[in-house]
Amino acid sequence: MNDFLLEYKYLITSCIEFLAAVTGLLLYKKYKYTAAKYFIYFLVYLSVCDFLAGYVYYIKGDGFLNFLQGTVFVRNYWWSTLFWIIGAILFFAFYYNKILKTKGFIRVIKYSSLVFLAFSVVYIIVNWNDYFVRFFPIISILGAVIIFLCTVFYFIEILQSDRILTFYKSINFYISFAIFIWWLIITPLVFYDIYNSHYDWNFIFLRWEIYLFANIFMYSTFTFALIYCKPELETNNP
């Protein structure tokens, strides 16, 4: 199992992610006049960025990027931090500002995301050398807080409105459910990473397995939601 995971984890994740993006593009007309169109753009963005993150595989051996050997770009921590840990958080802050109705919730998410962005930029500048060799737990944790705020505010609005009667038809419900569970599962790993030795292969394989199955769950949920759900025309900013 470990050997299979080591060899195919990137391919499996890329395929399930690509499937969600292609499904979104095929059904784009269905969501063209809703906020969900931005989510489809985001899925395409993730697929492209994840594909680019694979550049590290072409540095080894006789790869066409082997000239990067010995540089700070030999690892893709910097890119993953930029496009996912920071980029994804900012997207969801933007997205929930589109779909939430309560002005107080919108303001909290807006200012929280601006503080998160400012803190992340300053923290990276101060720890510039580490930016290329590891992830920053504090940025991941603060990002998770933003995600939890977004999803909890959305769930509160659902519970307080008539939409509770048809929540199972809403793509935003499945998006919120999937990202809430994903961050709930992945965030605790950040604390273990602090104490983890790169030579502790039992932990490394366990972490890979958790990430793999969490990704399969999240992107499968996105794909299902795009196919099953009905467009919500009552968006704040169509």
C-alpha cells in the first residue's frame, strides 16, 4: 500500500482534481448566472497550479529542469504556500462574500481575510529563507480559521432561512461541507509536522494517506455537487 501511495499519490490527486474541473467546465452554462461560476474558475485554477507544482519531478536526474538543481526551487513549498495555503483562502473569502446575505458576516470575512493576507506577506518576508524549504504552520492555522468562519456563517444563514428546506439541492452547501471537513481533517497535521522528523517514514506515509483520501473526498463531493445541484439565481453579485 505504501509503495502504491508513493508512486501514484500525485497522479490520483491530479486525476480527481482534473475531473472536478472538467465537470465544472462542461456544466458551466448551468451555473453561468450564479456565483458558482467563480467556483468553476477556481477548480480550473487549482488544476493548473497543481500541474505546475509537478515541476519538481523534472528537476531530478536528466529532467529538462535539472538546471534548477541546487537552487531554492528544488522544492515546491513556496508554490504550494502561494497558490493553495494563501490563494485558496483568499478565494473562499471572496466566494463567501458573494453568497452570504448577512452584512455583519460579510464584513467579518472581508476584514479577516485582509488581515490574513497582510500577516502572511509580512511573515513570509521576515522568514524568507524558510519560505522555500517548509510550510508555515501559523499561516495554515489562520487560513483554517478563515475557512471555518466562512462555512459556519453559511450554515447559520441556512438554519435561519427557508433554504433549510432545500439545502440538499444547493451547490454551496456541498462546497461548504466539503471544505469544512477537509480543513478539519488536515489542520491537525500541521501541529504534528512541527515535531515530525523527515526520517519518520511511518508518519510520512500516514500523512500522505490522509491527504490523499481527504482530497478524494473533497473533489468527489465537488464533482457530485456540480452534477446534482440546481443553480441558485439569488446571488448577491451575479
